[in-house]
Amino acid sequence: MGIDVVDVARFAGIVDQTPSVAQRLLSEREMTARRPEGWAARFAAKEALAKALGRPSGLRWQDAQVVTAEDGRPSFELTGTVAEAAQRLGVHNCHLSLTHDAGVAVALVVAES
């Protein structure tokens, strides 16, 4: 299990000052049609996932993409380094919950093996 909390204004300020940070942390699909609250929530999700996997070294942020189903439920699309780390641990499903309110974004991840 992993959880992470991100200050939305702080994250948005970092992205405004250094746009390359967003390109390193979030996919184009994650950045499109999202407000700063959504960006912060997606970054929190990636941090929470890394914690759920035991923070293995060498994970690339782009290898864990948060996608949203038609009904609004978020989930992960894992590729590359993150998929390999999950496979090594026997993780076959990751449950994800996101929220943002009062200037903070929170993500909770349960990695099921």
C-alpha cells in the first residue's frame, strides 16, 4: 500500500517555473485537458505507487501512466521499468483512488499480488 499528498499550488508553481518537470513526470495524455489539481493528483498517484512497490531504484515516471475510465475511475497503465518492478514482486493488480480538495491532492494505491 502507498499513499501520497501533494500541495497543488506548490506543484503548479514548479510546473510553471520549469515546464520540463511536467514533461518528465507526466505524459502528454495526463497533461491534456487537466487542471493543476489533476496534475498534482497524478503525480501523487505515481509517488504512492512507488511506495507500494517498495521504492525500487530506476523507476521512470513516464512508465506509470494514470488513465481514466469512461465512468471516471482512475487506474494505471504500467510499462517499462514500473511494469518490470511490479512483475518482480508478483503484483498483478493496482487499485488507485485519487482526490483533491482544499489545495491538496491525495492518492492511495493498493498493489495486489
